[in-house]
Amino acid sequence: MEDIVIASTNKGKINDFKVIFPDFNVIGIAEIIEDFDVEETGDTFEANAKLKSEAAAKALNKRVIADDSGLEVFALDGEPGVYSARYAGTDKDDDANIDKLLTQLGDETDRSAQFVCVISMSTPGEETVQFKGTVQGEITLSKIGEHGFGYDPIFYLDDKNKTMAQLSAEEKSEVSHRGKAIEKLRQYLEGDES
């Protein structure tokens, strides 16, 4: 079984990859390198994903996959965007980020938003390749659902009549931004090996 190293310590993200790649041994980078961290200085999802995958591939001298993802709320000019994980000022405090976002939106009637995910795959000696996935939705007035992570409890999917946090892991992988980007990566890898 081939290894796929994910340059992330986010268990939710790593699990998303495991659901899509059941035939691979999906490994979070923390299992190999303790305290691996790359400063995300890019101003786009593409730039940050590339920074992470290239740094990890160089450190391990093997193929590594990284992603950068976040939420763009149109009434807030695309905020929180690349700052999604640290929107409230502290890193990865989901509740604080959600509270800030709902406060910023207030009683705004245009609550349309999209989740964006860019996956970057870097292999030593090869050009980095990237795959993008998006999913459209609306921001709810309050949290609904127990699954997922990040902004999932306030991201409502019209066609499912549920928030992301109400979907099972399998349902989420079929419709999510990360699921769509991972599927493009999977097709690329399968084409690569034929």
C-alpha cells in the first residue's frame, strides 16, 4: 500500500483524505516530522498550499500533498478567505471564528458564500501541480449539526437542505470543496500511473 503524506496536522483534513483514498496509507506529517510548520505568507489559497507542499517535500525528500482552504463570504468581500483558520485572532479556534463571522454578517440578507480548497502536490525534482474545488452555500444564523470542523456548522447547502456539519463523512466528501479537489487529484494520480 503506497503512502500519501499530507502536510497538515488537522485531523479533520487528514480524515477527508482517508475517506477518498481508502487504498492508500494516508499519513499526517506530524507522524514523521514533529512540529512541522510553514508560515503561510501567501495572499491566495494557491500560494499557501504551494508553500506547504514544497517545504514538506524538500524536508522529506518524497511526494507530499498539502492544501489550503477556507471560507469566502461575498457580503464581506471574500472574508475570512486565507485567514479562515485564524479569523478571530487565535489559530484554529472554530467557535471564536464562527462567532466573529456571524457578528460581522449581522442581519445582512445576502449570506451567500463558498468554501474553497486548493490542493498542492510537490515531488522532489518535479513541477508542483495544483487542484481546486469549490462549493456554494449560505451562512446560517446559528450553528446546526455536530459533524465536521471549522465553519461546517454554519455553512448551509441548499440542495442537501443541511449544513456541512449535518452530513456524514462520506456525504461530505461527495459534495465538499476538499472532496472535489481531492477527486481531481485522484484522477490525476490514476492517469499518471497508467
